[in-house]
Amino acid sequence: MAHSRHALLPFLSWLFIHGAALAQEAGEAKAHPQAKLETAIPAAIKVLENKDYVLFLKTFAGKDDRKFIMENGGFESFAMEWGESKAGILLNVLKSIQDQEPEMRKEGAEAVYKIPESVKSLGKKKVVVFARVDNLWYLSD
């Protein structure tokens, strides 16, 4: 009987190592929230509702905006001011467009949403634009 327990050890070791790897791969197969507009916008709304402005800017701001933020004091200081002045407006805008079908441009790499007239926007903007970069969606303007 002792011999049969020892025979199981290599199998159990293999199962432990490969089972963990398979479980990790299964977790990675779950789609990234920014992979689709249908999930990116609700994810952005959730982050804004949680008032995690640094995370929002690092996750959803476009590359040029992130570069600008880094060159102008970094995410922490920028997020504090941006959160007080603009986050609430953008949150309302995103909520107002989340069920809309966007106008797709640039061979599907850009999605344009019309901001309803009843919703206050940032400045005089009438649209919200998302751009797809490396298969993830980011706010473009």
C-alpha cells in the first residue's frame, strides 16, 4: 500500500503544477473590459462613480492625454483637479451614451457617440470619441 501512495506523488505533483497553469490561462481568457465598447463604457462609468480618478485617467485616457498628464505634474495632482472640475460631467455624458449605437469611423478604429442636447458636456462638445488602440478602447478627445 505504501508503494501505491508513492506512485501517486508524481501524478499529484504534475496535476498541481499544470492545474495551476490551466487555471491561470482560463482567467486570462476572460475578456478585457476595454476590448469592447459595450463593456468599456460601463467600466469607465463604474470607475468614475467610485471617484478613482487616477485609475480612470491611467486606464481610459488616450496615449497623448496620458503623456500630457505625465509632463504636467503627473496623475495624482492632475486627477485631483480634473476630478473636481470635469469628472462629474463626463460621468453624466458616459451614462447618457452607454446605450447608443456609435457611428463607426476609420475602418472601425473610432467610435463616435452623439451627446444628447439635454446633457451638459465639457465645453461645447457634441460628441464623445473612443479610439481603438491595440484592441482596447480609449477616450480620444
